[in-house]
Amino acid sequence: MNKGKGTKGAEKRAAYIFLFPAVALLLLFLILPSISTIRFAFTNYNILRPNNIGFIGFDNFIKLFHSSEFRQAIGNTFYFSLIVVPVQCLLALALALLVSSRKKGVSIFRAAYFSPQVTSMVVISILWTVLYNSSATNGLINAILAKFGIGPIGFLTDPGASMNSIIFMSAWQAAGYQMMIFLAGLQGIPREQYEAASIDGAGKFQQLLHVTLPGLRNVIKYVVMITLIQAMKLFTQPYVMTKGGPQNSTRTMVYFIYEQGFQKRNFGYACAAAAVFFVIVVSLSLAMKRIIKTD
């Protein structure tokens, strides 16, 4: 009896030992910074004056909601998310359906479609900056368009085209990850369901509607959720490719927070923006979870 209690005690100690690193990292890099962000949001904290921090109440939030730049950043972020989420998910699903066959050599295509995902986003952004170059001499895409008498197009210099250019590049880069998730979901659909549908006279398109999509329902919900959260955190592409321009057309909420906190040194103001951004993301995630809730 005592031996059993000793074993349980040893198991508990082992569990605490294994949990401690994760809990410590969570506390150090998530919980404590979150608490500090909320605290500094109500101050005039400036990085250049760390010893001169004063409580200013809701002044940062009032200034934030009166800022046209912040409103534009919110609009840009929502526009990016609204377009890139369905495009990226549909592209990933289409790729998954294309490479889901067991034909010889299909693994090469799987690796090719997934390879952009394992490449640094900074590297890919620099590569696409070169491809999008507005010069018909230096920009590959404009050079091709020039052969057909089109262009040059200011992919990253035209305010009306810059965000759409980033959307196209982002959907291409990240679709490989969602494709692998869809592939795993496709493998979980019993083959017997396709055989039964085929016997009943269902064609490929009817099988897609009545077997594949219902079988991927929970996978689709998961992919949409994680894609939305990632889209809301857009930062690297605008930072590397456009610096938030032209005319702030690619400035997102995360870029706005970075700009205020680390370029303009208004850390308290940046913390207020981060707090608002957190509320927006959490509210949007809860709303999406409610909309696509599993039956």
C-alpha cells in the first residue's frame, strides 16, 4: 500500500519536473509581457526616458481611436484577412486534391508545393520584391508582361496594387502548410464511402460535394481558424517589401505597433495599440469559433 503511494508521489514529482520548463517559459514570455503591456498602456512610457514614466489614464486609447493612421491599419489588416483566408484555404484544398492520388512520383509535387513553407518569410519577401520590381528591366514579372505589351505595373509602388500583391504572394507561400493538413484529412476519409457513392452513380464532382467536403468539415474549420489568426498578425511582408507604404496602403496593426514602439519610441502608446489589437483578435477568434462551431 505504501509502495503504491510512493509510486504515485514519484509520478507527480516527475510530472511537475516535466511541466516546469513549459510553465516557466509561458510565464516569462507570455503572461508577464501581457501584464506589462496592459500596465504600460496607461502610461506615457518612452524608451528614451525609462525613468520618467507617468500614469496618464486612458489618454493613449483616446488618442488611438482618433488616429486616422490606426484606423487605416485596422482596415488594411481586415482587408488582407478577408481576401487571403478564403483564397489560401481554397488553393490549399485544391492542391491537396491534386496531390492526394497514390500515383508514382506524386511525392515530388507534394515537396514542391510545401517547400515555400519551410523557407524563411524574409527570404521569400526579398525574392518577391525583386519579382515585383516596377522596372521592365529588373522586374521579372514586368519583363514578361512587357513581351505582351503590358505594363509596367507598380506592384509595390501603386497604393491600389501593393496590398493585393502581398496577398497573392502570401497565399502562394503559406498554402503548402494548409495543403498538408488537408492531405491528412483526406487520408482519414474511408475509401468505402467513395466506393458506395460510385456504386450509387455519383460522379467525381458529386463525390467531392457529398463525401469529401463533409469528411473534411472539422479540418476545414481548423484550417480557417489558424489561417485567420496568422493573417491578422501580418508584419514581415509589409516590413520587408514596402515599409508600410505606399501611402500607408500596406501598414497593418502589427506594423503600426512596431512603428510606434520601436521607431518612434512611444512605448506606452504602442502598448495601448497592442491591447486593442489583442481584444480584436480574441473577439474575432471567438466569433469565428461560434460561427463554425462543431455540431
